[in-house]
Amino acid sequence: MREKLTWRGLVALVLTLFSALAFAQTAYPNHPVKMIVPFAPGGASDFVARIISPKLGEALGQQIVIENRPGASGNIGMEAAAKAPADGYTIYLGNIGTIAINSAIFQNLSINPQKDFIAITLVAEVPSIL
């Protein structure tokens, strides 16, 4: 009987400690979210970012700060996003050029876009015509 009470007490203690940890966490997001766009302001990717950021900020309850990091066919912005802390406060607005094509044409990328990023959603489709 005593072992049963000790076991129940131990389980209750562990559950209490875990619930305290859950309540100690703050709500996400509690400060502005940065969206890295790997191209210069005024381009198609920047346009998409500026169209979606107000509604995204409204949905999250926080401001979305757009940071353009152009250069090296988008690799500079892509690397900055990959090296950012994985805390949910940096969003990368990638496209087929930076995620797929650059992996094929640049042999010495410091990151692997297919492994270093997790797709959240499809934001826009841009058709190409030859």
C-alpha cells in the first residue's frame, strides 16, 4: 500500500512540475517577427512580402519587419535566414530560384536549403513563359 502511495505521489509531483513549465512560457510571438527577402526592394519577392506582411502581422498580433538581403542570386539572404536562431522569429520568403535552382548551380553553398528549411506554406505562384 505504501509503495502505491509513493508511486502516486511521484507521478503527481512530476505532472505538477511539467505543468508549471508549460505555464512559464510566454505566448508566441511576444516581439516583432523578421521576414528575410533574399532580393532587392521593388522586385517580385519584395512585392509579395509587402502584400502578405500586414495580414500576417494582424493574424500573429505582432509587426512583421521585412529585411531585404540581396546578393549572390539570393544566397546571402538564404544563408542569413538559415543561420538565424530557430526560435520562430525569423521567416524566410524563399522561391524556386533560391531553394532549388541555386542548389543545382552553386557547388559551394554553405547551407543545404532542402535540409536547413522547413516549408510552412505556399504563398504565391508566378508562372513563367518562354
